Amino acid sequence: MNFIQNTGVVVFFVLSGIVIPYSTSSKIAKSSSYSFSSYFIDRFSRIYTGFVPALFFVIAVDILRGFIFGNPYISAFNIQTFFGNLLMLQDFPFQNYPIDFFTHRFSGLFNWIIPITSFGSARPLWVVAIMWWIYLLFGWIVLGKVHREKHPVIYCFILAFLLIVPSYNVTNGRGNGLSMMWFMGLLIYIMLSRFWVNLSNRYLCILAGVFLFAGLHRLYLTRDAYDVLYVGLLALALYFALCFLQRREIAIPKFVSSIIVFNAGFSYTLYLVHYTLLDIFVSWRGPGVSNLLIGFVLSNIAAIGMYSIFERNDKAVRHWLKKFLKITE
């Protein structure tokens, strides 16, 4: 089998490519004054209200782990990696390449900032950085019209900078082209919002099933969830499934709906801290199914607690920042 977390990452990127454009289009439709500044604060509040507390949580757990078991991630547990992660520079493209156009003396001045990887034991944080830069690039292209008209040179300079991570990750980088997978989701959104598929529900279901089966067969052959063909087949299956679902109203019991919403609420924090907790738990108790289940429960409990204190306040943080900076909602 492939690593199950890789499947989760690619599904998340495709879904994000659908949801972020949909959310942004809805806000533009509601308010003609919706700007990149407002969009930036929306994304900043959503990501950093969970991200910053998670970094400090990792510091606390890794220090405890260092005293008891030793810290195998000590090379990534330092001040430059911490601030590099705060700036979403983990695994930033080209950071491991020598700076040939500087002398050796000058290139040495930059060695303190490279390379930057995920902080400490929080190994999954590299995904957040890629997502962050994709969000900013999308927002700048869609909402930067005013800046493009008034200050075209500055607009192009910022655009070139925001393109670095997404363009590098179209076919390269960790995840083997996560930007392309996000753009697959964007294409699904465009097709759903602008084109009507003139097929019966039966054929839509058949097509969704065929592409899903083909994708799973491809995954079986490659054992690689980051395979672009597999993700493309999965995206097609999702597209036809959504075409079918858009034509129907499905009644979901309130109890089931509340469980889905609750789990979705703390899922981001769970992603940020689960690896750190599972890793230290395995160091303490060792492998095994029972320990895996206990670690799973503990990770969810910790994530729910952190979500209740920090991440759930992202809307309050967003409103406060917009009020403080005098940015229209």
C-alpha cells in the first residue's frame, strides 16, 4: 500500500482548489469592494491561528522528548528553522543550491537561513507552506487588478515572487506536483460553475465510478499517491460525482451533520500536531495496533483542546485585524 497520509494530502489539495475559488467568488459577489488585503487577512487568520500555537506546542513536546528519550529532530529544532516556518519558508525552492554568483565569503553570510525544513518533529508542515503560497498567488491574480493598473511594475514584481513556490511545485518539489493537483481542483470549480454537463444522472454516476476505479487501479500499480495520472483520474471522478450531487438535494440528519462539522473544525490543528504526538508516543510505548489506537485518541483529544482555545477564534482574529487596519469586509 501507499502511505495513507499521501492520499490525504492529494485529496486535500484537489478539494482546496475547488473550495478556495468558490469561497473567493462568493465574497466578490457579495461585496464589490472585496480586495486582496481582505483576502490576505482571511487566509492569514485561518492558517496562522492554528499554525502559531502548533509551533509552540511542538517546542514544548520536543523539549520534553529531548530530556526523556533524546530528540532525533534536533537538526531542525533551532531558531532559524522556527522563524523560517513562521514565514512559510520550509523547503523553499533552490535553498539547497549553492549561490554561485556570490563569492564564497558572501555566500557564507546566507548559510544561516538555508536549508529550512519543517520545524522539529512537526514533519508535515512542509504541506502548509506550499498551500500558503498557492493561496497568495491565486488571490493576487484574482484580486490584484487595482494594483496591476496603478502600479504595474510593483504588481509584476510581487507576482514573480509569489510564483516561485507554486511554479516550482507544478512538477517538482515534495509531493511531485502539488500545485498541479490544486489547479486540477480549480479546473473542476470552473467547469462546475460555467458548464452544464448534458448527461443523465445514471451516466454521471457511471463515469464517476469508472474514473474512480481507474484511479484506484493506477494507485494499485504504482503504490504512489503522488502520481499525477492517479490524481487526475481521481479529480475526474470527483468532477462527475459533483455534477451528479449538484442536481440533487440530500437530507443529512442534524446529528450526523453536527459530527461532520465538529470533526472538520479541528482537523487542521489535528494535522499540525498529530505527527509530533504519535512519534513521541511510539518512542515511549513502541509500535503495535493498541498503541496506534491510543495515540490516535490522544492526538484527537489534544487537537480538540487546542482548537477550542486557538483555532476556533480565527473569525474573531480576522474581524479584529480588518477593524484595526480599517479594511472593509
